[in-house]
Amino acid sequence: MKSHQQQQHHHHHQKGATSLFPKWHVINTFSYFFLFACGVAAGVFLNSYLKNVSFDLHLTKFSISPSPSPPTTSATHNNTTAAAAVGGGCENRQEKIVVEVPVPVLPPPPPPAGRVGLSEYLKVAAEAMHDMEEEELLWRASMVAKVKEYPFPRVPKVAFLFLTKGPMLMAPMWELFFKGNQGLYSIYIHSSPSYVASPDESPLFRARRIPSQGKFNMVEAERRLLANALLDVANQRFVLLSEACIPLFNFSTVYDYLINSNQSFLGSIDDPHPMGRGRYNKRMQPELTLADWRKGSQWFEVHRRVAVQMVSDIKYYPILTKHCKPPTVLHG
């Protein structure tokens, strides 16, 4: 009896399970089909929408605007309509985004610059005038390169230093002397501080006056002329002249003789008279003794190495300035 009931219960359970599985199978199949249909509809909709959108890129404007829809077949139209219905009634919308980008105005490129070598860097200005103080000028002029050989082609020049009270009286003669020899000479003029150059002054000398402040004695004026001439590394020989001097030989003769000479030309004598030993002061000892005392000519011609020593002296010049009486003053 009990086994019969168990068999009936087991048979009833199998029947219920058999009837349940087909229902779940139908529901799952319908769900898969529905999801597949939605995916196809969404894909067709997106494909149709993207075909109607164009991207235009310009230099100053960025725009996104839908282009006119190309002709479509009825199948495509139906699919688009179906996709719109599935997507909740979405409609194709035309959008346009414009972004203004300013175009910068660039300056024209600079012309290609040539190489500035040492020779160009060391070139002096066309005008001799500057605003350096006495200490600055002497310091700059006393600089000497340890390497003797120049790293660029150098044409040695003769510097003509004119110590004058006023105008260049012999200017026409000097113009003939220098004519045709540009690049082989330099001119520097130190005149009385009270002198004002005439506008009609010769162009050869107009821009060659060096600065002069206050009243300088003759030695200071000579040192300042030498220092200004030493700023040009091409100057090899230095000739001190007055406005009354004239050349006795042509330029080529003077140039060749001085450039090829290894000597400097200075006048120095032991003068026992008041203008010689009479100007010696015992307070100059021990740096300067009477045996060392000499009277020299104010006009000279020296080599560059001697000129550097003359402007670099800080031992004897202060003693002479303080104790040598009476000083020779360059009056206006």
C-alpha cells in the first residue's frame, strides 16, 4: 500500500517537472529574441544617424553640422523608423558647434646673422669719444693678452696722437699724408678742455677727439692719449705730435720704418739746470734718487709694450704728481 502511494507521488513529481521546463524554455527563448531585436534596431538607428553627420575642420572655425540625408532605400527608411520607435521616439536633431580660434600674427623671421668672431668683437667705435672715467680708461688700456700670437689676421697700425691747444693748424697737409692709406693708421686728438671744435673741421679729425675733463697737465694728457689708442688692438706704434708738427716723409716710408723697428724713440738727458735737476725733490726717495733723475722730451714714439707700461704705472707717477714742482700745465 505504501509503495503504491510512493509510486504515485513520484509519478506526479515527474509530470510537474516535465510541464515546468517547457515554460521556462519558451520564456528564455523569447527574452533572447527580444534583446537581439533591440540590439539590431539600435545598431541600425546609430548607423543611419552617423551617416547624416559631417565634420568640417577649418583653420579658424570648428563646426559639427549634419549634412543633408542622402537618398535611402525603403528598407533603410523602415529600419530607421523602427529604430526610432524602439528608442523611445527619438528624432534626428541638427546641431552646430562653432569655436572661434584667433590666428596669431607672427613677426617676420630675423635675417640670418653672420658669425661674430673675436676680430669683430674687438673692433673699436668709429668715434673716439666715450664716457669712461680716468681710472676705468687706464684699467682697460692696461689689459694685455698672455698669448702673443693673434687668433685672427691683424694688420698693424700706427697711432698718431695729437696734443693740441686748439684746432689742427696743419690739417690740409696731414690729409694729403694719410690719403689712400686707410686701415694702416689711427688718429687721436687731445685738445684743451676749453676748446670747442668748429663745425667746419676736417672730417678726418672731427670724430677723433678724445674726452677731456677739467684741466690736465701735459703728462696726464699724454697718458690719456696713449690709453685711448691702446683700446684698439691693431695699434702697434704710437707717435705723440703737436698741432704744429708736419710730416717730412710720405706715409709709406714712415709706416715701414716704424712697424719694422724693434726700438722705441724717447729723448732723455741728465740736465743740471733748474728745469732738470732743479725739479728733483728729496721726498721722492727711496723710490726715486737723484741718480735716477732725468729730463725727457715730451714728444716720443714708442712700441705697444712700452705704451702699456706707461699707462699701467702706479708706482712712479703718483710720486711725480705729488712732489715734482712746478708742473707743466696744459692751459686753454
